[in-house]
Amino acid sequence: MSVNVEMRVDAPGQREYAEEAWDLKERIRVEEGLLKQRRGFFMDAYRRSNTYLLYENDALVAFASTRRDGYILFLAVSPDARGEGYGKRLVAEVAKEHPVVTCHARTTNTNALDFYEEMGFEVRRRIDNYYEDGGAAFYLRLGEEAGLREKLSEFLRR
């Protein structure tokens, strides 16, 4: 069976795919204890964001919501779709529009930290009590004012 992967986008103010994104985020929260945002916070942030969504045969498998400054608010990849390059593709999509891409990741989320490190993100600082539950986060940054596209091109050529 062939796999058809399609990119869809909800621009700021749009919520066409918000419920599906919420459902994927909640599945990850239940299964892995991550992405613990409350519904009101999530929907408000989603509404204000540019959200890139990847659909595999019409099923949502990954999404990234970003602010206008290149900050990734949410990056979620379905557990059964990991390792397919979807997270990398989403970060590359964000980087097309922003010379610097930033995000936070839970200090205990080794899978996310390994992913971001492989992509070339650098830890800029640790923030204790960042999350509602008291969890700590690392603030991560990819790129400088110049050179981000070159870094990603080099990474994707590997």
C-alpha cells in the first residue's frame, strides 16, 4: 500500500484542523505524560499560531504550531509515525520562514531533547518550574540571523 503524505496549514485565526490536533496532543499526553496543556490554553495558542499539519492517507500524524517569531509552541508526532522524518520536515517548514527557530522542551523528555540536538538546536538555558506541574524546561535555539537554512540543508543532505 502506498502512503500519501500531505501538508495542510491553519494560518493564524483559522481552526479548521484544531480539533484533530487537540486529539493527537491528548493521545500523546495520555500515553506518554507529555504535552499537558489545558484545552483553553491550547486552543488559544493554536488560534494565534501558524500550524503546519502532516496527514498520512488523510489521518493526522504530526503538527507544529509556531508564533510569528519562529517559536514552536507545539510539536507533536504520533507515536506510531515516529522515525519517518515528520518532525524534521515540520521544523524545516518553520525554518523556511524564520532565520531563528526556538522552543522549550521538558528536561526529562530525552526523546525530544535527542531530536532537537540532532536537528542542531542548542540549549540556551534551563528554566526551573516552567510547566504548571513544576517541571523544568530547556530553552532551545536553532540558527543565527544568517546560516539557518544552510544548517538545515546540510542536515537534510546527511
